[in-house]
Amino acid sequence: MKKIISLMYLSFISVLLTGAFNVLGYSSYSSSYYDPFPILIIIMLIYVAVFIVWIAAALWAYKDAKKRGLNNPALWGLVVFLCGLIGLIIYLVLRNNLQKDNKTSRFCTSCGRNIPFDANICPYCKKRFETYL
């Protein structure tokens, strides 16, 4: 996992440096030198924002898969992390189909945790249920 994070950081820095080298230099409209600093800040902020959303989506997929009781929540987090938006779409489409079909437990409608199928009160959030699902 540390190798993947290290490779991710190296690729992120290389993309930033590539963008910086493309922006630096002379303007194509005049022969005078222009200051690329504001453009570099904007480009780096965009890259950082996309990177943060990317990591947040992978963490959300991991936590959601863990909450739903899927077999490998870390694998789903890794799929979303490596594939980005396409991995997130795949997870969203398949998560309901992959959920365990377990008649001995169900999910609380209030807190989302796994509770016994015949429970009238959630042991975690104390929500009362009128009837069995």
C-alpha cells in the first residue's frame, strides 16, 4: 500500500512539474516575458482539488462497502482509487447486487448498521421498528 501511495505522489508531482514547465517561458503573443506565477497557482489548486476529491471518493467507497457488509471493502476502495470516476460508477452500480443476502440480519434504517433480523429496537441508535422487514 505504501508503494502505491508513493507512486501516486510521484505521478502527482510529475504532472505538476509538467504543467509548470509548459506555462513557464515567453508569451506567444509578444516577445516580452510574462509572469506565470498566478497561472501556476491556479493550475496547482485545480490539481490539488481533484486529488482531494479522488481520495475522498475512494475512502467513501471503502466505508460504504464496509457498512454494507461486502466481502472486500479495501478492494473496492482500491478500485475506486485506481480507476477514478469509472471505478466509482462501477461500485455504485454493483454495490446493491453484491450485498450479502442474509436472512438472519438486516440494516437499521436510521444508522445503517447491521442488526438482527427479528430486532424490534436497534441496539446502536435505539430506533424502534413497528414490524419486521
